[in-house]
Amino acid sequence: MDYNILIGGEAGQGMDTLSAILERTLKRNGFEIFSTKDYMSRIRGGHNFIQIRFGDKKLYSHKESLDVIIALNAESVNLHIDRLVENGTIVINTGSDINDHRLLEIPMKEIAGEIGNAKIAGSVALGTVLKLFNIKRDKVNSVFDKVFKKQDIVEINMKAFEKGYGLVGGKYEVNGMNDDDKIMINGNEAVAVGAIAAGCKFYSAYPMTPSTSIMNYMAAKMNKIEMVVEQAEDEIAAINMAIGASYAGARAMTGTSGGGFSLMVEGLGLSSMMELPLVIAEVQRPGPATGLPTRTEQGDLKFVINASQGDFPRMVIALKNPEDAFYQTVRAFNMADKYRIPVILLSDQFLADYVTTYKPFDFSGIENERYMDNNKSFKKGEKTYKPYELTPSGISPRIIPGSIEGFTVLVDSDEHDETGHIVESGRLRVKMNDKRMKKAELLEEDIQEPEFFGSKDFEVLYVAWGSTFGPLKEAVNNLNRRGGKKYGALIFGDIWPLPKKEIVEKAKKACTLVNVEQNATGQLASVIREQTGIICTKSILKYDGRPFSPEYIIERSKTL
């Protein structure tokens, strides 16, 4: 059994603090959490809401139906009441003019005023909601300590919480797992932790929603882990700084969203011509131009696959969930180093911001392969170092500038010979281009096939990528429990180069092949068609800036 709570109101009414406390309290009581944000691009006003789903089993997505609405204003009720279940509850301040049998008016503002701080009204609502679910209050004080730090603030919030807790009786029965050994993390934090685990020593970026919290997380940890985090003046500077750090030998990364990646495109080509490893986190939002800056979409896939002029190898990995984001970020650094190429991590606002619970990530098995030749193949006077040496694999031996006396590491943006000197020769141009593209062929050996779930005897096969993983997994599970048609799904993580084995084999078995994507044109379906000749006969597409829900996919599947 799981429940869904919505906290709604205007920006500036304290929703983030209230949700953070509620999430942590539920997690400390042993519940699985899946929490999503929907926020407007403004500091004050508008309508924002946060949904917190919790239960005793692993949750892969949010859901549409609501059990409780914590309304910090009347607009939140009007906008979401149609989603409230019959036995649901609307928690709102006394004095509303809403007429509904599910209304529970409590004197949030009055109690906060009596205690002496209007900002603690949310803690009154918190107490009321926890009591409705019969959740013990013994974990709350430690959560307040963590969130507020100052003891006087903790004390007045605890007073407000206790008042709210005593206003009502229990209504819902829930069972936690008596287990608080999990972490609670969102997609951007997982990318940042993965980069740190991979040994990233330089991160540069210009703040751009929804990628900014990667930089914020790393900046908060930089002194402890001896990392340089640089807020650049723009995205052009950010990628070029990261390229410079990579040249100097540091594991380097930059991050942005689609508009910022547009500015990075020339730098992407530069890293490829220099054959320097680079990891780029591209956290998608709807475009073109500014688009919907705080919403979600999967509209940049074909852009990042084809960005920058000329032919050169790259790797594109779509992140499925925070756990996957952690491990794939580590892998991205290793792939970038191994092949001396840019690796692009594709995320989106949905994955960047949603918070969920996992067992702690396993750091013990992480191997950070640097693929350096310092002091292995080269010694002073033995031979001339060729940073672009023509090799059977296309991968040239790499040394760090200054690491071996007498060896110079030349790089430039022009076509060059094996030593790095600029050339105009057509013959050498062909050799160098072929050398770089050999790495693309070799890279295919390291590509991971898409993940399959659902019935092995599927009639309908969904094809999707990235963060659609969670909503589609729940949808497929629910559809198969209903009986009738049987459903399966392939979720791509690695997208470029495109892994072909699983899609070719499973497409032959499917009666109906359906691409499920958060864009208007079916970009993955287009890539699959181009690379394999396989055509998706149906599409479920969503591009309103809001993420898929399992219910949405199930409803759209009725016509398949």
C-alpha cells in the first residue's frame, strides 16, 4: 500500500522546507519515498506543488491520484481537487470558503501567531498529517535539528508540530519497514556523487536550470575532496575551461541544459579534435530558446548525437534513475579516458529534481581507469612522443604535459599530424579522420544493451529511454497484472553508438512496437529506424513539460 501527499501553494510559502522535513521523517520511519516537484520560473507567487508518495515497497514513479492535499492557499485545492480520492483529506487553514466533505480546516496561521512566528504554520500542518497517518512523532525532533540547525528555531517548530499533532485523530493505516538504512537522493545529486567517486577534480559550469544543483553540490564538497569548482561567465567558457583542465591531466566535467549546450557545441568539436576526455551533463528542459525553463522534456537526443561540425566519435548515455545516474557517471569518466572522447550524460528536469530512496551506493567496486602512459612507454631520449600516433585501435598513447622531461604535448583545433603540428595535407587528413573514427567502431564493444522488463511473451513492446524508465516500469507491471494482452519494455541507457542486438531480436517478436518518449517527434524511434531499419508502428509522446505518469501511459495504451 502506498499514499500520495501533495503540498501546494505559492513560491515563497515554505513548501521546500515542509516537504524536506516530511520526506526525511517518512524515510526515518522506514518508508520508501518518491517525491517530485512542479515549480514555475519565478521567485514569488505563481503556483508550485510537490508530491510525496510513500509506501512499504519500492516506488519507481509518482502517480496521479492524491490521498492528502496540504493546501497553503485555496488555489491549490481548486487546481488539484479532481485528483483527490473519495477517502482523501484536504488540510487547509481555517476560514476557507471551500465546500467539500473531505475538508479538514486547522488553525495553522493562528497557532503560528500564538507561538510568535508566522513562518512555522507549515509545521502545524506537518503534525496534523503525520497524525492522520498514525506515524509516531519520535523521529521529528532529529529531523528539525538537521534542517534548522539553530536550537531556538527547532524548539518553536516542535511546538507548532505538537499542536498540529494533537488536533486530529488517526485516519489511515500505514506500515513502514522499520529500516532506516537507505539514502534519499535526486538525479543531479547522484550525478555529482558519481563524478566525485570517479575522481573528478575540475567542474566548470554556468548556472542553468535544471543542471545547476550539480554544481551546487560539488561546490559544497570541493574543499573536502580537493576539487576545483568554477562558475564560468558563460557556457562557452565553461566547456573550454574543462577542456583545459583535461589537457592538464585532471578528470574534468561540465554541465548545462539544452540552451547552454548550444553554446558548447564548438567546444565539443574542439575536445574531439584534441582527443581529450571530457564528460558533459546535459540536463534537458523544453526548448527551443528559453522554452519552459523549469519543466521537463526529452527533446535534445538527436541534437547531442549530431552536435558540432564534422565526423567524430562520441558517446551518449541517457540516465534512467538516480542509482543509474551514479554508476553511469563513473562509467562515463572511464569511457572518456579510455577512448579520449567526449561522453554526454543525458538527464532531464524530472530526473534531476525527483527524490527517491535507495540502498547506499557501492563504492567498493569502483575502478577509475586513467589509461595513461606516463613513465610506462616513454622515457627521455627513447623516442618522440606523438599525441596522435596512428595506432590499429585509433587510440593514441597519452601523457600529461610536464610529466616527462623533454616531451611536449601539442594540441590545437586544426587538423594535424601525429606530433600535433598543423597540416594541410589531404592524405594526412584522411588518415587522422579515419584514426578518430576507428574509436567509434571499438567503442561499440563497450556499449550496454537496453534493459528489458515485463512479460517474456509480450505482444506489445514499448521502446523508451532515460527517465521514462520509472513511469513505464510501473505501467507495464500494472498492465500485465490486469491480464489480456502481454506487455514488455526496452529502456535504452546507452543510445550512441546505438546498441542493436536486443532491439533487433525483440522487435521480431512484437505484434505492436511502441516508442514512448517525452518529445514531439519520436527522436529515439528515428535513431532506431536510421540505424536498424526497424519502424515503431505506434507512439506515445508527451511534450507539455510535465513527466509521464504510469496512469498516462496506461490510458494511452488502450488504443494500441
